[in-house]
Amino acid sequence: MATTLAPSGYVKHFGMQRMPFDTAPNPDFAFATRAHEIALLRMQDSVEQRMGLALLKGDIGTGKSTLAHLLTQVWAEEPARYRTVLIDDPSAYTPAQFMRLLVGAFGLEASRYVQVNKDLFRGFLLDEYEAGRTVVVLLDEAQTISAPNMGTLLYLSNLQTATTKLIQIALLALPNFDRKLSYQPALSSRIATRGTLDPLIASDTVDMMRHRVTVAGGDFDQLFPAETHRPIWAATQGIPRKICVLCHNVLFNAYARSLPGADVDAVLQAAKDCEFEVKGDK
């Protein structure tokens, strides 16, 4: 008789309290390598020094959205110093639409007229400056910003007093954002801080997996014995999102076979199911 499996039954089967490899950008599971720590500090320093524009690039799945949520959480914990919003879809096409999106994100009543919203927002920025607060806007998926709104970013970057930028903008984008910037040299020249998130090396991949399993309440060494580490890295090439997708499927495969943890066969089957090529040594 076939065993009936619960859809997420491996959480209980492996003695965990929650799913360790959810791909949602949950700060609880955020794992910072040295490179990620540097990127985080670079963005924080740019905002704290009121440098205006900062750019963080990375390929799909390298952790930009997770970092954006982590930064939002960090600044939200200091409401007396920061007013922060995260816009995860900045693809509004016209400047009027973009300004309505921005004004509304801070809880202001937006007008249908772009100039009215520009004046409203500048007044808001001046009020926040007088109150001693730094206004921060994080734009995730910045590569989706339309060509007309690259000009809107330039306008926003020019909002300042005689000595201080009134708004801090953190752009998180795919590498192809560089192409859009190439058509906007004035905007590109105003980006004071730049960083890149690269895929994880093999040891950092294992450390990330261990961190997530530990946060979820599991025993990492039992769930992922040493012989599974190399093929997991080889199949994901250190892309955090791919690591999460693969490891979720690995654990389900091990659960389906009533194993106490993963083995190499569970990894290779999961890689096949996910259509990930296992490059290099298996």
C-alpha cells in the first residue's frame, strides 16, 4: 500500500518548525557572506552619509530582494532617523505615474498632475529634513524603470539643500541596467556608490544551507551529509534562489523515501526534476 505524504510533511518528518528553503525574501533567513556584508555596509553608508544615489547589481537569484527587505527592516527600526519605503515594482511608465507611486508610498495624497506631486514631494522632503529624518527609497527590479523615468530619477537626485541631498535612493538591479544608464550619463555620474552581488562560492553555499536549516530548527549535518554538498553547489552554481529551490526538492525526495536525511541520489533526482545541470564533479 502506498504511503500518503503531506504536501509539506518533511518539515515535521525532519524535526523542523518551518520550511527552511522558502524563496520569499524573509529577513529571518537572510545569510550574509563577506561579500553580502560589504554590499550591505556600502548601501548603509551611502544612506547615512546622504550621498544620494546608490546602485547594487546582481544576477537573478543572487539575493538583491532579500537584501532590500533587510535594509528596509534595519532603517524601519529607527523611525526617528529614517523614513523608508521599498518599491518592488518601479515599472510605472510615465513620470506622472511614477510620482503618484512615490508619493503614495509615503502615505501622501497624490494628485493626478505631475507638477503638483513634485511640489508636494519636495515639501515633504524639506519637512523631513527639518525634522532630522533621512528619506530613503529602495527601488527593487530597477532595470524595469522606463526610459522616461530615468529622467525622473535624475530630477529626484537633484533635490537638495545647499549642502545636503534630500532623498536617498538605493537601486537594486540586474546587470543589464548598465545599458539604460549608458543613455543617461548625467544620471550615471550621480551614482555615488556601486556594488555587485556575485554567486556564492562552494563553502558559502554550505554555510547558507546550514544557516537556513538551523533557523528552521533542523539538524543540518543529518539532513545534508558532506557527500551532498558538492553536487548541490555544482547544480546551482552558488545562486541563492536556485539553492533554495533545489534543497527544497532534495528534502522532499528524501522524505518520500523515508530517509533520515538527503543522499546523493536525492540531490541528483532533484536536480533533474528542476532541470538544473550538475556541472563539474558530482
